[in-house]
Amino acid sequence: MPRSFLVKKYFTNKRPNYSELESQNAVIPESYPLAELPMRDNSSVLTYYPTALLFNMDALPAPLSPVSPVSLTCPLDLSSSPSSSSGEDEEEAGRTSDPPSPVPPHHIYHCLHCSKTYSSPSGLSRHQLTHCPRGSEISSIPSQALPRPAFLCKNCPKEYTSLGALKMHIRSHTLPCVCTTCGKAFSRPWLLRGHIRTHTGERPFSCQHCSRAFADRSNLRAHMQTHSEVKKYQCCSCSRTFSRMSLLHKHTASGCCPAS
DNA sequence: CTGGGGATGGGGCCC
DNA sequence: CGGGCCCCATCCCCA
């Protein structure tokens, strides 16, 4: 399951129209001082409900039910996770600026709720917060038995189980990282760094199969699929395969695979 | 319409 | 607790 969907955004098929956003509020020119906004200034947007579950689901924009890509599409499931595929191996070998992540060291702390292991108690502790019951989502743990705090964003309906997670999310509202070249603002420093590469032309991620290089690892990963004979994403209706989920979505949207 | 590159968002994990 | 990074997702644009 994609980690990005563990906390769902409220759903719109469209990403923000940046030109609109920029004209409406954020980036120009008042947004520049945001780079220096201390966190305490953002505290006003923090809401802490010690016993949680004050989150009003009715207040959410309508379609909150996540539509699993799997339900719409048929990834070939070449492996348990896309990142562990052979394509990943190829990519690992192709990295130029970032060495492959080492095999995790001895993880001796086991999560009681899942099979994950951690190298430190703190890591395990933080992970276990992710099992925090939210409503009745975790059926095996009665929600009354483990009341947990809920951290709510005042700017949007999102809810988090830790203050740190909420603070991280709030950055997406405050956009404290501003490009000195064009003024575009980002929520995190590494997003800004990636953006700066669009100015500098730096492409640290190179393909080992061809001469192409990329500024972003994800884009290299997508590119590596083009070298793969087996496409990961398959249409349920016509069995046609695609190298990227987005291509499959486009394919199904064009009418081949009527919604089931 | 399809395939691919570019750019970006965002939650989780590790240190 | 925060920074950095990982990974996934998605949109836009162009050939």
C-alpha cells in the first residue's frame, strides 16, 4: 500500500492549479517572508484534542472513500512491491550521486501489530503510533481501549496521530522553502533542492542502459521501466500492459476498461 | 491516443 | 524532534 495514502488527502482528481494558487495567495510576494516563519507562528493552526476523534468526518468533502488503484487496474504484481522489482536493481546500479541504501542493520525491536522490525526502541515506538486506532479503522484494537491524541490541521480536514506529522503537514500550507531564483515556494528543503535542479540543469541520476540522466530519482525509476520488457501495469479488460500507472489510467479513462 | 520526460506533492522511515 | 531521504503518485506537456 502506498504510504502516501495512509493519510488520505481529500479527493480531487486534479492537482492544485499553481497559477491560480499563486495569484490567490501563497507565493507572491508576501510569501517570501514565509521562509523565515518560525514554527510558533504556525502554532495558531495547530489544534490538539487530547482524546481525539473530534474529527468531523461529515465536514470532509464528499468522496472520501479511497479508490484503490488495484481495484481499477491490474498491476502485474511482479513483486511484492514495485521498489523491490528487478527494475529497482537496475536502478540501484545506475545511481551516480546517491549510493544504494544499505541493508538495514540488526532490527531487533518488533512491532506487535505487524511484522516490521526496528533498530531502536524509539523507532518502534514511533512506528506503533501509526497503528493508532482512528475510529474503527483498526478493528483488532478497540478504539475505546486506546484513546489517542488527534492533531488536526485548521487549514484542512487532515488529522494526524503525532504533532510532528502535523507540523510536517502544515509546511505544505506555509511553504517555507523559497527558491531564490524564481520565488517559488515549497514545503520542504529537498523539494526546493529538486526544483533548483531545474534551474541549474543538474541531473545526478543517470540511466545505466542509456545516456539519459535525470534530476529526480523517481523520474529515473519511471524511465527504467521503458527499458523493461515487462510492463508492470495491466488493463483488466484488454490485458494490455503499461510502464506507468498514469498511462494505464489514461488508457482506462479512454474507455477500454469501463468502471466496474 | 499513446509513450515518455519533467516537475512536484506528501506521508513514512531513519538517523 | 527535526532534517534528509525514500518511495509513490500524479499532473502537465510534448513528440
